[in-house]
Amino acid sequence: MPTARSTPNIALIKYWGNRNEELRLPMADSLSMTLDHPTVEITLETGDRLAIHSFDSDGRAKTLTENQVSRWQKTLALCRRYLATLDESEVLPEKLVLTIRSHIPPSVGLASSAAVFSCLAKAIAGLVREQITLTDEQVSVLARLGSGSAARSIYGGFSALKAGEGKEIGSSAAIQIAPEDHWLLHDIVIIPSHDEKKVGSTEGHALASTSPFYEQRVEDIRRKRQPECVDAVLKRDFEKLQRVTEEDALDMHHVMETSTPSLKYLTADTHRIVAAIKDLRTKEHLPVLFTMDAGPTVHLLCTDEAKSHVLAFAHEQKGCTIYETKIGPGSTLLP
Ligand code: DP6
């Protein structure tokens, strides 16, 4: 009865757009830092039918929506399809009982899908380990089938989801770039709004190619941004990391806003916070960078020396919830 634990990650080079939507095969590489919390735990058992029990951060049982149930079913079916390519189609039973415990506070607005689906992948690896030992790359493929960004949360520290080539279900996997102890970076999260986003990432990815700037984005990531970001991480070069990460986040939002229909995730609050942090870092020479995913939340990544200053800045932002997290160890199987 394996139980796995995992966490979200924050992307430095953003994953946006697929070459195959159903299989979540990305168009371009992405890169992220895995966070140390909030955590999600999943226990897998065999039962007499598929059952999913989900509990929130207060330990209260949650009723899943039809869409959520269907995403779990689709993901499990895709996982079986992938395991079949490894000649192990029978190892993952149809009749599974999943118990999901999320410690992600509802008010935090942090994307839970990366934590949840990396956790599922790790739990599956635990369930099938007597029949087959899956490598981390293979576990990252299982995670990717539930949520693209989840592939990166298999590893601690910094990891990259390699786009790969072709149409095979296993043709895109994540690798680790550097472990957790390579570079202590913090992520101070500033959440201006708790409204549900109108268009989720899954639907958003499908619109990426309608932007006239998308082809250039993919080309820029392939040719320069991903290699530059890997290099900045390996050399612990914060200035370079800041330049390439911010350029990539703004470029992704430019693609989102110029797609049809236009996706506007950033709000006046986001722009105000970004302008203020730029101001502060010019004045104080602070090693801090900003990045935003598919929502108005601002992530401020900083070194240990800048942390207290950045936290103080975050707490000055009126009407915002602040969440403090840092680089983490990735997904694990609990003993
Ligand atoms: C903007 O991994 O959430 O956060 O595969 O549909 O679950 P699905 O998409 P998801 O997309 C992540 C989008 C992003 C950028 C990133 O994390 O790389």
C-alpha cells in the first residue's frame, strides 16, 4: 500500500503549448525549481472498483467534480497505455482506491496539479515496483500524462522537461539539472486574488498556436533561453537567471494575450507589484526576480541574503496573501 508525497514547482522557462494535447507532449523544453511545500500525499490500494477519496488541508472530505473524476480516469488510462509500451500493461489494476491528502491551503492559489500528478506517478511506481523498477525519467512520463508541469516535480532542486520529438507517449520526459542543495533560493509568493481562473492551463495550451508570436517563442526557447537558463542555474548566476526568467515569463504572457481568444491572466495588481519590485531592486541592488504562471500571482525568487527584505516588501502589498516557500527535495515514497 504505497504512499507518496510531492510538491508543486515554479517554472523559470514556462511550458506553454503542446504538439499533442491528449498525450501532453510539449512543443518546447521547460525548466523549474521544485518547492519544499505545500505537500500532497497519495495512497494507492487495490479495491473492488475505482474509488477516489480526496481530503483538503483541514482534513475535510472533498467531493470531486465530474471533470476532475474524468481527468483522473483519463490519466490512469494513459498511464496503463504507457506501461504497456514497457511491456507491463497489466501491472496497474483498473480497480484502484486512491486516497489524496492535499495540504495546499485553498487561499494560496498555488497550482496543485503539478503536486498531485507527480505524487500519483510516484505512488504508481511504488505500487508496481515488485514487477518493474521504473526509472525517474519513466516516472516523470507518468506524471506528465496527468499534468505537463508535474513531470518536473519528480525531482528535487532544478529540473527540465525535455520536449523530445515524435508522437510516442514516452517521447517527452523530465531530467534533473541540479539537486536541492545546489543553490538555496526562496520563492515568496504574493497572491492578489483568489478568484478561480476562467481558462485553465489545459485549455490554454490548446490556444497557444493561435498567437502569431508562438512560433518565435518556441524557436527562442530552443535556440537560446533554455540553454541560457540551464547555464545560469549551473553557475548560480542570479543576474543571468533573472534576465532570462523574466524575459520568458513576459513572453509567455504576450503569447497568451495575443492568442484567439485572448487570455489575460495578469491584472493591475500584478503589474503594480512587478513595477514596485523592479524599483526596489534598482534602489537596493537586491537579488530578486519575478515570474507569473497562468494567474495574477507573483512569485518572487530570491537568494537567502535577500529573503528578509523581499518578505518585508511582500507584506507591504495591501490585500494580498503571502506564502513563503523554498527549493525542495521532489517527490518521495513514504516508508
Ligand atoms: C503556465 O502543467 O498546468 O504554469 O498539463 O494542462 O495540467 P496541464 O498544464 P500545466 O501547465 C503549466 C503552465 C504554466 C507554466 C509551467 O508551469 O511551466
